Amino acid sequence: MHIKNMDPDTLKRHLDDGSAVLVDVREPNEHAMERIDAAHLMPLSAYQPDRLPAHAGKVVVFQCATGSRTGMYGGQLAMTVPQAADVFHLAGGIMAWRSAGYETKRGL
């Protein structure tokens, strides 16, 4: 099972209007180095779907560094959020977000 792609511009619109929950599946050290401010950290190595922020009726978008991890595990991740309006991954990850000109936070 594959997960659908979402581009940075579409994600930005969803985040701005409050219709999306962004989940960063990278490890804590990666998240601490650089992150999208709205992202909720939930590393794949410790993923617990019952700890996701409220997302019923919202779009859930999973994000990693380049889109490789979320692309590979996206189908499995999507099955863990059945109450979401839809599930995607950020194509190209945080690198694509930054390349599109959107702000990231660095450091703690």
C-alpha cells in the first residue's frame, strides 16, 4: 500500500487554515537540528498512533527528511489514522519544504 503525496504549498495552505496535522517521523536529534514549527514529533522508532494529536476529520500529513521514510512506511502509517479525513506524506520531506521557501526552526 502506498501513501499519497502532498506538496509543500498544499501543506502550507492546510496548516494555515488548521485543517491538517503534521507528524514528523524523524528521530529527536534530527527534529532538534531543524523542524517545521507546526510538526508534532513522533519518531518511527517509537510510533504510537494513540498519542497522535487530535486529528479526527483533519488531513494527517507525515513528514521526514526527504520523503523516503514516509514513502516507504506511509501505507502502514495511513492505516493507523482511520478517523482522519485523508492521509498524505510531504513529498520531498523537510528538504522540499525549505526549498519551497518556507521557514524552518533550527536548534532547541
